[in-house]
Amino acid sequence: MSDFKVTIRDHSENIQVLDLKGYLDAHTAPVLEDAFGKLLNEKKYRIIVNCKELTYISSAGLGVFMAYIEDVRANKGDIKLSDMTPKVFNIFDLLGFPMLYDIVSSEKDAATKFAEMK
């Protein structure tokens, strides 16, 4: 079993942060699905995904983001991705995610973008 962990924490101004750590693939994707499901059940739609400690993401992991983005945006929220390593960013970039998601250099930048959404 691959090593993967998601931690949910409060940021500010009704923003939640998912800290991803480890290897996100088909075996570990349900952990991320559970975290998104928990936030949506709690009606928390302003989500930053901090990828600083994410070492790998497969297409199954990317699919989790696609599965939740419509529900999040339908509730006037968004999923913003931050702190990616070049290796992880290249995977997102290869599949066109920068056209669909805000991918920013830092969690602070992601929070600023939420503050600009009024």
C-alpha cells in the first residue's frame, strides 16, 4: 500500500486547507475523496490543496479533483492548488489542469485569490 495522508485544517475567512503528503494513486485516491466529501458535507467550498509534500499523483488522483470541482463551483466556491514541486506540477500541466484550476506558488497566494472573489 502506498503512503498517502490528507490533513484538513482551517485557514481563515472560511477557507479550508487540505495538506497532501505522499503518493496519490488509485489505491490512495479514496482518502482524498473522503476529505473532499467531508468538506462538502460541511458546506465548505473554499478549498486550498497544499501540495508541498505530495510526491506523486496518478491519473486516478487527478480524477478526484475533477469529480468535485463542479459541486464546489456550483456553490460559489473553488479549489485552488498551491506549493507544487516541479515534478508534480508537470503532471498537472501535461493534462491541462492550469486551464481549469488556479495553481499558485503558495498557500498565501491562494488565500489572496479567494479574498479577491466577491
